[in-house]
Amino acid sequence: MSQNGNADDFSLSRVPADRRESMFSIMLVRIGALTCISQFLIGAALGYGMTLWDAFWATMFGSVILQVVSALLGIAGAREGMSTSLLARWSGFGQYGSSIIGLIFAISLTGWFGVQNSVFAEGIDGVTGGKLGFVVASIITGVGTTLLVYFGFKWISWTAKITVPLFLIVMGIGIYQVLKNHSIAQLATMAPPGPLMTIGAATTMVAGGFIVGCVTTPDMTRFAKSGRDVVWITLVGTFLGEFGVNLIAVLMAHAVGSADIMSIVMQLTGLLGGAIVAFATLKINDMNLYSSSLGITNFLSTIFKINMNRGVLTLILGGLGTVLSIVGILDKFTAFLIILGVAIPPIAGIMAIDYYLLKRFRQELDTSRALGTLPEYCEKFNPVAIFSWLIGFAAGLFITWGVQALTSIIVSSVVYYVGMKLLAPKKVLDLTKG
């Protein structure tokens, strides 16, 4: 299938101007990516271990990190019409480095697919009274999501238009039930029902919960018509999703005294509400699989010179993610989240520094964008970027005070900027600066 086919979805080329989408349709996908069961899992965890105000500040700090990362990379993606893994070729990592980044995204997002599919399957199995069984439910939900993503971004957008309003209605019913039996003052001053969680750990958890989605923002904003659209998409999506969903989940966890979000939703909204929330998982899991397929497409094209169709890769990755859900990846959710919270942010820092400050390939990007093609020249590999990523990853992992996600992105950004100024070959910088 050609690059213009639905299944391939411009995975290795720029999105042309006549194929851009409206701000509203992309914003719905963005809101859908945050108004989901995994965000409720995080919010419930915060509510189980924090007071309402502590959870508010943890969400605030985490959301600021997410907002900055999303806006910077999203604007670049809209301007260039490129996915994250493709944009990384001319934003610090080079041809081979970007393929490694694409592989990291694909692995993490396939893992997310397994986590989300497990929650989806558990919800569907619960709604049917356990008649399906978890394995059968996992296969049904996994295959259904995979087929949806196979047909590309337009189908994902339509899914969001259906599921987002239904999900928000259920959340409204849930919070109404909470406030009917508890006053805001009571919930705001209530001690957390579970073991205490620190602000730093909670902030990292908030940032880690959607950091992959933030770094892969260009995967959806490459369809946006302007940078202004991107600002509104990220602003509304991040704050509505983070604050709205997180704090509602905190209140629910306080009211019910549990961190088990499906049991909370079922108790507050009934069987139909539980079914809608489980089904709404689809709208985030389709983006997990979509971005994963884009990353693997870039990796195979660069390393092995294999231009495999994105649709075919979607089927393969969907199968792998479904297997992960069946073997119990949901049990490793917390550890998975912590690793993502420090491994992914350095990538965003390096790309932003290179694209906005160093501007090493700005001239090539501008020239080729006017022609609707990719730049003819691309450095093969940038060891400074890989080194900076590893240092940022290690700093976030081992420096446990403060906000680990913020530590990792700051350290990697500083190391990369200084490294490129001091260590990068002068002739490369001269040839590629804009």
C-alpha cells in the first residue's frame, strides 16, 4: 500500500497540508487519551495515599511538565508534519539514533497496550458476570482494538468522538454520587485511607503516567493545521484530563476507601457505568498501538532497510500486546510506570534543545518542507544524544529526592546542550545550522 493509504498513514513521510485535520477532532483524541481508566488508576492511587490538596499539587507539578513537553514537541510535529520517531532524525538523534528511540517507544507503548487491554478485558468480563473468562475477553478486546488501529488516524478520531462524551457522563454521575453523600469540606480534609505517598513520588507518577503520550504528541499533531491549534490541543487536553480525571478519582478513592478503580466505578455508577468506563479504555489503547506501529516502522526502515506496511505491523504488535495482557503485565503496572517516568523525558529534552536552540537542521527542514519532502541529508548517528539520554535516565533513576521525571529531563537537556557546544565536530555544526 502506498504512503497515502489509510493503513500506512504517512508513517515515513510528511503529512501533506490537504490531509490535515481540524483542531476539534485532534483535541478529542487528546482528551480521550487522558480521560481513561489508566488515568483513573493513577488518580485513585494518589487518593489512596494522599490528601486532596497534596494530590492537587502533585497533579499540578506533573501536569506542568507534561504541558511543556507536549507543546514544544507538538508544535514541531505540526510544523514539520512528522511523527516523533521521524522528527527525531533531524532533532538530535540522527538516522540510527531515532530508530532506537522509535524502538523504545514501541516497546513501552506495546507494554501500555497490554496494561490497558487487561483493564478493558477485566471490565468486560466483570460486566458479563465472568462468563467470558479473562483470556477470552482479552483476545476479543485485543483483536477489536488492533483492527480499529489498522485503518489509521481517522478511525481513531471517530472512536474518540463516541467514547469521550460517554466517559465524561459516567464520571459526572460518579462524582454526583460522591458529593451526594460527602461534602467537599469533608473530602478535602479527609486523611488518606492507605499508606502515605510523598509529593515527589506522586509528581513523578503523574508525569510518568502520560509522559510517553506527551513525547509522542507529534504522532497526532502532525495532522494539525497550525502551532496555535497545538497549544489549545495540549492545554485543554492535559489540564482537563489530568486535573479533571485525577481529582475526581482522588475524591472517589476517599469516598470509597479503595484504590481499585473498577470496583469504585461499579459501586458509584452501577453495571452500565462500569461497562462504559471499560469500553472507554479503547480510545487510549488505540493511540498506544498507533504510535507503537509508527516507531517500529521507522526502526525497521532505518536499521534493516525494510519498509514494512504500518498496517501489517499494527496486526503483529496488537497480537504481542494481547499476549502481554494474558500473561499478567497489569501486575507490574507500578514498576512499569516508574521506569517510564525517568526513561522517556530525556528524549523530549534532547529533541527540544536541538530543534529550538541548536537548530542544526533547520535550513534542511525548511527547504524540504516547502517541497513537501523529507530532507535529503541526515546524520547517521549522534553519540552525544545517546550519551545525554543515558545520563538523564540514570540521574532520574538514582536521584530519588525531588521530582525524578523533572530531574531526568533537566540533566539530559543540560548535558546535551553543553556536549554539542563543546564536543560535537565543528564542521557538522557549521554545515547544519539554520
